[in-house]
Amino acid sequence: MSDREQPTSEPTTTVVEEEEEDEIEKGLFEEPEDFYKPPPEPTFRTYHRKCGEDVKLKLVGSHPLWAHLLWNAGLVLADYLDANPSLLHGKTVLELGAGGSLPSIIAIKHGAKKVVVTDYPEKELIVNVHENIEANTTAAERENVVNIQGHLWGTSVEPLLAALADVGETKFDVVIMADLIFNHNQQTQLLQTARAALKDDGKVLVSFSSHRPSVAHLDERFFDMARQEEHGGFEVEHLFTEIRTPMFAVDFGSEEVRSTVHVRVLTWPTKK
């Protein structure tokens, strides 16, 4: 038999290898079935006022700015405001980083003249503020009282002050900061907003916990800065502390430090 007449067969190894390679490549570019997880659902918390009324709050499912939590410092400050309505009645109130907006709701309930509620200017957060305010106050309580805005700390406060025009005011009697100063890289900006928005005889109410005891000195730095003339030259008064269950049960550092809520007030010196 000549070479020309010998039977030939096509090699199959290359074909099989190519098919396997195709399958591998296909698998590489296929997302796992659980790759696209739906965002966490909102959660709901109920705050019980001493008067017997409940405030039902919706919190976003998850957020990098921690708006999905109802912080101990917000609860403690709400208790304090609810027990001291003279701080709010007939006053102009600004809440920064409102989240669930509990202190603002208490201010509305106690007859504040104007309550400007702010959070980071992101649609999900601002919509949630609207929903909580509307769910826990009446139309009559909100009318000509409530203004909700996005605000980046340290930027112009003109839009915030403009909301006061219809009540004949130009600045705020009370600025509320509930558990914000742990954002250490934003402390200067918080003070910039406060000093630009506050009346000469106004108060900045600051509540906080040191969630990371190893950097508690950076929480305290906020008050050291506040005393400096370049950041406002405020006087700082310690009001009280209260022990609560720590926000994060399993965490580093002293549980006592993490569970302590501090409430302080910043005011201008008398002659300012």
C-alpha cells in the first residue's frame, strides 16, 4: 500500500482541549448565582416618649455613612430634649446628619418655630428623612415649620439660613449634632457649619460615644478645636453622661468607654 493509500484519522486531542478551555473561560466570566444580592431591607425602630407617645422610625437598610443605625447618642439627646421643651419651643433648630431624624421630630413636637433637618445630600437619605418626619408629625405641626435639605458640612450655610426667612429669623438658636464627631476628618467642617449658622446666644448640643476607645482622644479633639478662636472660640460645658448598651456588642476596647454617652453644649462667650 502506498503512502497515498494509507488510512488517516484526524487527531481528537486538540478538539477536546479546546472544548474544555471554552467551558473554563465561560465559567470565568459567569457571575455566581448570588453575585447580585439585593440591597438590605430598611429596618424599623420605635422610640417611646415619656408622655406615652411612640415615634416609629424607618432606617435605611445599609449605608457607608452609618445612617442605617439609630445611635445611642441620638436616643439620649432625644430624651434630654423631650424633658427640656424650653430649649425648643419657639426656637429655630438645625439638625446636622439627621439620619432617622429623632431629635428633629422631638423639636417639631415641642413647638419649635422652624426646624431645618439636614443629612448628606443623597436621595435615599433625604427621602428617608421626609418619610420619618411625615410619619411622626401632623400636617399642622409641619406647616411653615419643617424644612428638609441636603447639606455637606463646611459648605455654604446660605440655603439653611434662607429657610428661616419666612419666620423672620436669620440664624439658629439650636444646632444639634448627635453622634457625628467620630467622623474625625470632618470635625473642622462640622465646626464651620455650626459657627456660620448659630446665633450669638445660640447653643450647639453635641452628644457622642467613643466607639473606638483607642482613638477616644480624637473625639475629644473636637472640643479642643471648638475652643480655639479660629474654629469659633466656643465655651464647652459638660451636661451629663449616660450608660447604654454598646452599639457594637463585639468590638475592641473598653466596654465601659463604648457604652458611655456624653452630652455637651457649645456656646459663644458672653461678649461675643
